[in-house]
Amino acid sequence: MSVNHDCLRCLNRSVCVMGHVDAALNPVVRAAMHDQVRLSPGDVLLYPGMSFERLYLVRYGHFKTVLLDAEGRSHTTGVHGRGEVLGMEGLDQGQHQSEVTALQHASVCVFRYDAWCDLLARIPSLQHAWFKNLSRSTRQAGQHMLMLGCLDGQERVASFLVMLWQRVGDLHGESLDLMMTRQEIGNYLGMTLESVSRHLSTFQRRGWIRLERRRVTVLKPEALQHLPLEKKSSMSPVRAPFQRSMGHGEQSLFNA
């Protein structure tokens, strides 16, 4: 099935792996694309037990990834946006383990996995961009785990706001959609709803952000970005040995 979509005219080409494909090869990509899907907030793209057959390139909008633990409790493990590729976690076992849900109006380009592999083999620049995408995803997952293990609640909320602000293009003075309820944000950050609300209110009192229901205007992004550094400088030297023990060339989340 060939989809009538021209990657060359896509507004998100600059953040998509397809942006690295030469214009002359655009017909090859169009022929390989299986479908394009538009989703509304709350629509489920992938669900546990669903057979692994396709990969999904996010054109616009955001998605959350949710895993269930042994007791059936849901845990938000990721937030994904433009240019990211969804569905790879199902390759290992042949079926998806996570539920992927649209947080906003969204659109994805769909490729069958075998057709995707053929494209990677035929287009070295796409293959390189794909591996960089996988590398970035691995790094972000590690940073999220480090955030949960090393940052306090206030720092986690600040890091979440900075992530959101950066993903939409570092827009100064423009309101951003928080995308999730405060309870969902707390789930993602390993915190309670009350703690998320308290820290958001603190940032607003300090003049760093302005809240309007589920929208936030980042007024002083540098204050949110520097919060972990400021706290780090005021910490007891007890944590210094951990920092000195990091391998040569490694960076902590505070300095990333």
C-alpha cells in the first residue's frame, strides 16, 4: 500500500529520521510507507499483547508509554514526541509489552518492520540516523532512571518542565500544554499528585512559570535548568565520593 504523503513537504522533516534521506530517494520512502494514522487524545496506538509488525514515526503530537506491574498497577515510563519512533520494544518477544496512548491530537507514519529494514539497507544515511535515534532513546531512558534515583521531587518537576519546554522548541513566553494530568505527571516522576501540585505552585510563586489549568508558561527556563546545580552546590560533601568515582568522560544529569 503506497501512501500519498510527501516527506519533502512535511513540516516535521527537520526532526524526523527521514530528514536525512536524499530528496531523490523520496519516492522509495513513499512506496515503503504502509499508512498514516491520526489519533485523538486518549486513543491507544499500541497495547500489551498486540503482535509486533510495524513501527510508527511520530509526525506531531505526544504519546505516553505505560507498563503494568505484576499487581496490575500502571506506570508511565516514557513521553514521546515529534521525530521519535514507537514500537521497537515489541521486537524482542514478537509482541508489545507497553500501552502507547496519544496525549494530544497526533499523527504517525506507519512502516511494516520488514519494509523498514529494507529501507535501512538501501539508504545508509537513514540507517545512520536510525542508529542515532536508538542511541538518543537509550540515553533518555538512562537519564530518566537517574532522575528518579538521584533528584528530589522539586528537581524532578523542574526537569520535566525543561524537557517539555525543549521539545517544543524553547519557546519563550508561550504557554505549553502539560499534556498529562498532575496525577499522570506524578506517576511518570514517581511522585504523588499533591507533591507535583505543591512544586508547581512554588515555581509560580517564584515567578519561574505561570499556570493556567493544564497549560504552563515557562518564564524563567534558566532558573528551572539551574535548580539541580544550585542544590548540588549546597549539598553536604558526603556525596562527593560518588561524583569522583564516575568514569573518565562521563557526565552526571546535573551537567548534561
